[in-house]
Amino acid sequence: MSAYIPPSPPVDMVMSASWQPIMTFIQVIPVVIALWLGVRRWLPKDLPLLAAIFVGGALTCLIEPITDRGSFVWFATKGMWVMFTTFDRPMPWFILPCYLWFIGGQVAYLIYRIRIGVTRGQLWRLYGIFIGLNLAMELPAIAAGIYAYYGPQPFEIAGLPLWFQAINSVTSLLAAAVVSYMWPRLRGWRKLVTPLILPCSHAITNAAAGWPVQTSLNTTDNMLVVNLTGLLTIGIAVGLAALAIAFLVRQSEIAAQRDDAASTADVVPPVLDSAVTESDSPATPSAPAAAAT
């Protein structure tokens, strides 16, 4: 029995000369929107946190080639506008704005939702929306030949395997949970570590949930095994989402309690206020005393 040889990437793929600038421009639009919303509505009173989140989103693109190698993803290299190359994977410039809005923007929005109040059901719906955004982003790019998943991928439709999205969308939930907990507890220069939380969260979710599929892709072409590991990967990703959502809900409850306590402290009860006023005012002489005088 011959040993399984993992498939080679399609190195002859040519980057579309027309689609590459379109793809780059399209990815910039949601970045501008997310930054505008972040400054004007989401975190207008916490701009250092907003900046840290978006820097972290930019850094997260450095994890892309690591996951691509194990998950059999290949960007068309011929004609690519190369931003950097690592793990023998050239990366195009448009992944930078992509990670800025898809990770950075989502984390900023989640922090905002935590602070104004969010329920478990709302967070699960957001997780589904994040998955939908991932699908809407990937399907046109694959159809245009910008990049491809190769090898025996599980649950593949129109060239897109339906397992990666569950992992990608957990990253924002996990990163928001950690950032919301750590930011108020970090003092001074220690806040500078905040951007690292986002790429670390992406690496953790891919390692924790992606290993079943990545192991099978690099071990066998048996589709039964590949699909079963795909189900396991999706299950782990959903489990991680459940843990992150539970923590986010708790953080939102703590924020609400803190706001209630602050509001209560700012209000002086009317009865107490009148009592204080009466005790602080000078005593008025009684009528007999005045008459005696």
C-alpha cells in the first residue's frame, strides 16, 4: 500500500488583472465604514481601544499563511500584488483591509454591543451573520480565480468548503471576550499588548477547531474520513462560540450592573436631600425666646 502524498498547490494560477484591483477596492469600503462607525458611534469615548483593535485586526493577516498551508488554500501568485511571503505562501495586499474589517471591525462592534447590553440569542444571530459575511466574501473571490481550496475538501460547494467559516467567525467572538475582560484591567503601557489578542485568538481558534480537518487533509483522500473530520471541526467551532458567547453575556451583565451602580450613586434621594438641608441650616429661634429677647 503506497503512502498518501498530499496534493500540491495550483501554483500555475494567474491572478486576474481586472479582479485584483476590484477586490482590493471592495475590501477598503467596509474598513472605512467600520472606522467611521467606531469613531462616531461604537467607541467614541475610547479611541485608544478602537485603535488597538484595528491594529490587532491588521496583525491578524499574518496568521493567514499558517492556516492556508495546513488547510490547502492557495492564492493565485502569478500577477499578484504581493504584500509579504511566509511559509512559502505569498499574500496579496487585499487581505490587509479584509482582516481590518472582518476581524477588527467585528471585534469593535462586539465591544460596543457588550457595553449597551446584549443577549445570548443576539450573539448567536451575530455569529450566523459573521458566517454569512464570510460566505459572501469568499464565493465571488473563488469564482473570479483569486484563490482556491485544493485537495479533498469536506462539504465543498462551488469550490468553497463549508467548514472554514465556522472557525473564522469564532475569532471575533473570542477576541472580543478577551479584550473586554483585559482592557479595563491593563494599566499604562500594558495596554499595548491588546492588539496581540486578535491574532492570538485567530491562531487559537484555528488550532483548536481546525486540527481535525487539517490532519485528515494531510493524511488521506478518503472522503468519508474527510467529511467526518469536517463535522468534528464545525462542532468544535460551535462549541468555542458557545463558550465565548457565554462569557460575552456575562461581561455585558457586569457592565450593566456597573452602569446601574454609577447612576444610583449620582442620584441623591429626595428625603435624604431634605434631611441634609434641614440639618445644615441654622436653627431659627423659638417664639418664646424671641419674645424674651
